Amino acid sequence: MEKDKKVEETTNLFVRYKDEINKAYERAVREALRKHKAEGNSVVTSRDGKVVIIQPSDIDV
């Protein structure tokens, strides 16, 4: 993340740093999925508005 970016009062920081935030979020999700799979734990998520349990063998990392 660039530390020298000037922050304008009218600019939302989440909008200004959206790319960095999205990359960090995706990294965190990948790492959590990797850990769940390695430890043999299921993951609960939603698909098409329904709760779905993904078994460790079905987790794509």
C-alpha cells in the first residue's frame, strides 16, 4: 500500500484503497480455506441463498 497518498477529506479510504483491501481479503480467505482443509475441518457457506457445508476434500485451494 502506498503510504504517501494524500487523503482528501471527500475521499472515502475504503474507496481509495479498494484494490489493496480486496487483495488482502482474498489472501485471508485463501489462507483460512487452506487451514480448514489441512486440519480436516468443513467450511460453511451459502450458495443460491441456501446454507451449504463443504467437506475438506471438496475445498479448492
